[in-house]
Amino acid sequence: MTRAYRRSTLAALAIGVLLPGAAGAQLYHLTDLGSLGGVRGSGAYSLSGTGVIAGYSFVAGSNFVHAMLNDRGTVRDLGTLGGSQSLARAVNAHGHAVGWAYPPGLAWQRAFLWRDGQMVELGTFGGNVSDASDLNDSGTIVGSAYDAQGRERPFWWRDGVLHDLGTLGGSQGRALAVNEWGDITGTALVAGDDEYHAFLGKPGSPLYDLGTLGGPVSHGHDVNDHVHVCGWSMLRPNDPASRGFLWAEGLLKPLGTLGGIYSAAFGLNNSDQVVGASTRADGEQVAFLWANDQTLDLATLLPEGHGWRLNAAYDIDDEGAIVGEGVRPDGATRAFLLTPAATLATPPRAAGAPRFAGAVPNPVRGAARFAFELPEPGRVSLTLYDLAGRAVRELATGWFGAGGSSVAWDGRDDDGAELPPGAYVARLVTARVSLSQRFVRVR
């Protein structure tokens, strides 16, 4: 589900969206993604970027749901682990899907990986329940699994092994999304087990607390390749008011609502476009798109007379395609796909252009690495700057091969002194392009 970021073709650095009614306002085409025949409908949670969409559907003749893929218009039932129900939360560029399913004779959810037509259980930490929330193209899966003491623990899975990701000092947590660089977000209890906070982390490293917007609970639902996170947070204790947020470079930014008391952000792309759900002033929950500091009701970006009610949007890819769950004019609940009829802003990035993830992890506590990809061999320089534009560390100048590379950093400047906490800029320069990413250094 992105709630993870799902890479498409990385086609756009930014997609402009104007308010409805403005000249050149972006409109979307709406596609009904179908169902498995159940009268109670379907929903979509994740885009692969290669034409495959994952979600769920009620099955004809029952009140049970099964994991569903829509593969370029063809609906497919993924089945179960031998039990009655299943649900797919995410799908990657290879068409592999993850989610939960019931084993034979049990009403316990177990995390699964579906690939090459086969569904495989991922196991638990000794308890009864597990759930897989997301996966990336490299095969890292994240989710949560219960231990023998009945505690829900965040996990990352790779090559057949389930690993405990850890928490923020408390006893429980849940991993909800992973990006292509292996950065993971979710929610975890802090020390004392009295608050759940959104986190950012990597396998084998301590989790970083993203904080809240003032209340005791926040969740990180998706993380993109710039290591920016979207999610939601309570605003105050004992108050239902909450806001979707975008976390970037150490700042937790509330996204507002469509007039009601609630919003939650579930997915974002590499242009920091965010989708989710919000209540309006009349209390009805609807799907929203946040872009260029505007929160838009997605239904207002459809042609007049469409008749759909869009309840929530769960994922958005780099070409602006959006999936979610809505209600058709005939009252049937359906998974939907929105595809932009027009986009405004910078031209699409050329296929095979360099990619720069910036600091990993971000924020940086001690050491870090700077990951990038080159479409062809070439000379690269990588330099760190403070916000005044002064170069503080030259990390690399030389020839790099095509494909993925990373440069390690020990947290020090050119003179060997540790950089103080604060915001900095990393700049990658190739023969074709200069790319910059901000990062934050913390104690």
C-alpha cells in the first residue's frame, strides 16, 4: 500500500496540479478495477508502476475477501494459504504481492508473499498473527508479527528470514512501508508504552522517532526514495482531531483537511505528491490529493456527472496515477484507478537519467551513506554544503560505473571535525546533471 512508494518510470520530477476551475486544471480519467464477483465490492491499495494493481475483493457467493490483482485490466484471484480469506496490501514492479491470508482451519492472519503463481507464508515470531504491509523491487518485505508473549513486533523479511526491526523503546510496533533504498517507516511504542510514534529506520539500525503533531499517536504510512514520509498524527490527547503529515528534512508538516476534523496521508510519490482521506465540513470522508501546498478533493478533478464517491486514495505513482476505494453511482463499492488526463509543469525526465537518494538514513545520527544510480559510466563529484552554501566536505570526485553506487560518510567535515546538528545539502554532479538533496544531522 505504499502504503509504500511504488516506483513507476520515475517519469516526472514534479507534476503541477491547479485548483478546479483554474485554467488548465488537471483532470483524471477514472477506471473501475472490477471485482471477484462479490456484491460487497473491492478496493485497491498499491500500484506496481508496471501496470499491476493490488488490493482485495469480496468473492462471489460469500462474505469472504480474497487478495486481488488487476494486471492491465485482467482481474486475478490470488487465493489464500488454504483458509477462507486473504488481502493484498502491496505489489512491486516484478508483480510480486504481499499481504495477509488465513491458513487451513485457522482464523489467524499470516503474512504472505505471492510470486510466480504461488502464495508462501512468511511466519511469525512465535505468536499466532503476522501481516505483510509492503515490499520493494529488491525483495525486502516489511510488516508486523506477534511473538510468544503476544506482542506485535515490526519486521523486515529478506531471503526467507524474518527479522525483528525493533521499536522506539517500547514493547510493540508495526512496519508499514519500505522504499527502494531499504528505508522503513511505521509506528512503534516509545519507552513507557504510553505513546505510538511514527518512525524511520533501516534493517540493523536504531529507529528514529519522527514525533507527532502534538498528540500521543502518529503513524508513518509511506516513504519515498528521497526518504520523505507521509502519515497521520493526533493533534491533542483525548481528541479525535488528526492531520495527515509530510515529514521531510526533519520537519513534520501538517497537510490540513477538506474542512473536517480528520485527515490521513497513505501514499506519496517521488514528487512529494500525497494522497489519503479527509473529512469535509459535512463530516463525509473523501479521497484527497495534496500537491504544491494545496489539498484537493479528488472527486472535483473528475469530469462532471461522473457520479462516483471516492472514499480514500491509498497510493500514487510518479506519473500521477492514483488507486483507492470508492462507490459507483449504482451504490457498489469498487477499487478505482485515476490516471491524469493532462499534467502541467516540468518536462518528463529522460529515461535512464541519474538518480540520487541523498543521505541514507536521513536524519543522520552518526555515519551515513549517499546512494545514487548512473545510467552509464561517468565522472561524478559529491560534495556536502551548509545552508549558507559553503562546502563542508568533498566526499567523492572520480569515475563511477553504471548502476547503483554509494559513498560512505563518517559525519565529519574536511578538517576532521564532527559536523554540528542542523540542515545540510548534498550535491551530486555528473556530466549531464546536478542533483541536490537536503538532509538533517542530529545528535
